[in-house]
Amino acid sequence: MFRTWLAIPLWKRVIAALVLGIIVGRLWGPGAESIKIVGDVFVASIRMLVVPLIFFSLVSGVAAIGDLGKLGQVGGRAMLLFVVTGQMAVWLGLLLGTVFAPGVGVDTSALQMGPVPEPQETSWRDMVLSIIPQSPVQAMADVAVLPLIVFSVLLGIGILMAREDGAPVQRVFDSGSVVMQKVTMIVMELTPFGVFALMAWVAGTLGFDALLALAQLVGLNYLGCLLIIGLIYTGMVKFLARMPVIPFFRGIIDAMAVSYSTASSNATLPVTLRCAERNLGISPSVASFVIALGATINMNGTAMYLGLATLFGAQVFGVDLTWGQYFLISILATLGAIGAAGIPGAGLIMMALVFGAVGVPLETIAFVAGVDRIMDMMRTTTNVTGDAAVATTVASMTGEINRAELVSADDV
């Protein structure tokens, strides 16, 4: 029976749990709150993973660049495009959340929980100083994510500068990153049970308005991802790489299809590499470096969603956010997306770090967990498309692309 359960794809189990949870919640009513403890365990498990997952993934990702020389020529351009497009993506999510306000109007008076945290009023000087950890260990213990990210990036750069002497340390973090991804997959196996309990609680306690808000959130997630692909990536390929757009998308259609079905950038990596080299004409050295790096740190779909989901949670629970906190969300969402592992459900885990920084209750995760897989599929397609777009642009800038092969991809 256990093997039969595991043989069913996780996304199918999650969707079934989502539907069953809504049905049970509507029939059970407020009494469905009695099984919320199962969902609370799931959320607590997610919170447990935030610090080690960010620490190992970021250090391993920075060290994976190889050397500072390569970082300057190819990696520098790739990193700049990753960061700039990441910022554009997260501000797009904030714009969609502000304009459409999917969380406004949801009645949370029936929820039994503590008071909503007040947003912290801090000056820009305090914010700058707060990102430098006085103690990395204390930052981990306090789940102070931004200082932890700064330390992780510096540690990764230190490994690069140490060259051969840093190789043993790099192997430790590479192994740690793989181990944490496996641990994450174990926690993700709890998703159907957590989703069932949380959706029953939401449907039974909050009613139909909450379900409509979730449907709007899903729609905005897809709209945001389509805008990223149709505007940002298309513009990058056409105006920066000066390459034809239609052959580009036809060349990566296999990778887009696999990424949508698996919701995993890492699982799609071999297909993306094959499309980049065979259909787009990118040299193997640039393709393997940029796309492998992108599968680790280029998560623009996730960055957009983190901005959108943070505003959704703030609107649901009545948290007023300042412009300073908007900028903090943009930084944390971009860096959180960089630290997110390329596996299903990673964006759900990164929510905890962004929510906690601006005072949005983690109960928001309870709302979105049930539909996260549906959104994750589109976010991953956006991420993988971005990997290919950045690789094409960097290869074009450095003369590492066979343009004739890209044009011939029109026949793929």
C-alpha cells in the first residue's frame, strides 16, 4: 500500500488532497479546525528547512561558478542578467498584488491565532547595518535570513578565492546542498496530508470567499509568469542577444514542456542543456556553465510569486506595509529565489523568510499550500525559459553561439 501511494506522482496526490480537503471542509464546517494540527506540522517542517537550505544552496551555488576569472567574463554577465531580471520579476509581482489586491475582503475573524505582528519601523541606515551579521551562528539561530544570505555569499566567494585549498570545503557544501534537497523531498511527502488539513480548515472556517481569493492568486501567478516570458525574456533575446524570437522558443519547447510537468528546474536540466546546445547553437562550455548556474540561482518565476504572495498575506491579515518594506521584499524575494533549490515546493519554503521579515503571518502558507503545485508548474517553466534566455544572451555577447543553428531551430 505504501509503495502504491508513493508510485502516484506527488502533484496528483496534492490535487486530490486539495479537492478532498475543500469538500470535507464545506461539509464539516468550523469543526474542521480540529485537524488543523496536521497542517501546522507541515508548516513547521517547512520553517525548519529555511536556514540550512539557504545556507548550503547559496554557498554551493556561488562556489559552482568555478573561478573568479570565469566569473568576470561569463558569470558576471549572467549574474547581472539574473539579478536585474529577478528584480523586474519581483516588482511585477508586487505591482500585480497591489493593483488586483487578491487578499482584500477575506474575513479572518473566525481564525483562532495570535495578534498580527506589527511592521518594524527602521531607517535605511539600520537596514544596511542589519544585513551584516555580528555572528553567523546567531543569525542562523534567530532565522535572520538577510544576514545569513550575505554571509553565505561571502563564504562562497572565499571558497572561489581559495582555489584548490577551498575544494574540500566546496565538496562539503555541495554534498550538504544535495542532502538538504533530499530532506526537502521528504518534507514534501507530507504535502498531501498538510494540504488536506489546511484546505479543510480554510474551507470550513473561512468559506467560499477564501477559495475565490485563492483562485485569483493562481490566475495572477500565471499572468505574472506569462508577462515575464512574453516581455522580459522575449525582449532580452530580441534586443540584447539580437536573435529571432520564434526559433528561440521553438528550440526550447521540449524543456518548457518537461519543466511544466515536473515542476523542477534540476530535473529539467539535462533537457535544457540539450536544447541549448543542439537547437540554440550555444557552445557547450557556456551552456553548461550558465544553465547549470541558472538552475540553482535563476528563479524569476519564484521571485515574482514571493512578492505577490507576500502582498496577498498582508492583505488577508491586514498588515500595512511601508515603501521601505516593499524594497526589503524585493531584496529578500530576489535573494530568496536565488537560495531556492530547483525542486518542487522550494518556493513554498522560501515564503517563510520573506513573510517573517515584514511581519506577514506564516498562516498565509496555509492558504496557498493547497494550490502551490498548480502555480509551481508555471513558475518552473518561467525559470527554465529564463535560463535558456540568459544563456543565449551571454553566448551572443561573448561570440559563443552558432546563429545558423538557432535559425534552423525554426524547423524543430
